[in-house]
Amino acid sequence: MKKEAFQIGQEFYTSAGKWRCTDIGTRVVIAIQLNQQDPRNYNGPPYSIPEHVFDEYDIEGCSLDAAEFEDKIEKIIPSKKLDSIHDALMFASAGGYGEGSAILDRQSGKTYY
């Protein structure tokens, strides 16, 4: 997509899921991810969930058509989900310098820490 194609309130898709545009800047688009259980999280602004910034490089990976990402979403290995990677990152950064580390095996999708 091009930045000019975005409108506030418009829903769009990326490989990470469905989003809603909340603001448009000179070179960026701001959006919230539409993955919440509680619909009250979408009341705003201000929103009770984080808004993400899409720069000119991220905008190129957006689409109004969800079908463009269906194949990519099916190929994601379940253990590569953000929760597993987040846990490994938190473990590795919790100690002092060099005390912990985390590795993501890209072949199997497993995290080791």
C-alpha cells in the first residue's frame, strides 16, 4: 500500500494480522492491532492497548486484502509465536550482562534459554 491509501478508522492487514489506522503522520501511519477479546479496548483515543508505528518500509507490507497473507500465516510454526519468543527475550535480559542467553531455532521454531 501507499501512505496516501490510508484513512483514519480504516482496517488493513499485514502478515501479523488485522489492524485499524488511528492516525496518519507526514511519513508514518499509526495503528492498533485488532486481536483483543474485549471490544472496550478499541474505545479511544486514547486507547488502552498500544498503538504501533508503521514507517515507510512497513507501509509497503500492508494490504486491504487479507488473502495476500493467508499462505504466510498458515506456514508459521506454532512455537514461534510471540509469547515463546517474548519469554526467551525476558529470560535473556533479566540477568546481568552475559548471564543469560536465548536462541531461536529457525528450522524447528523452538526457543532455548
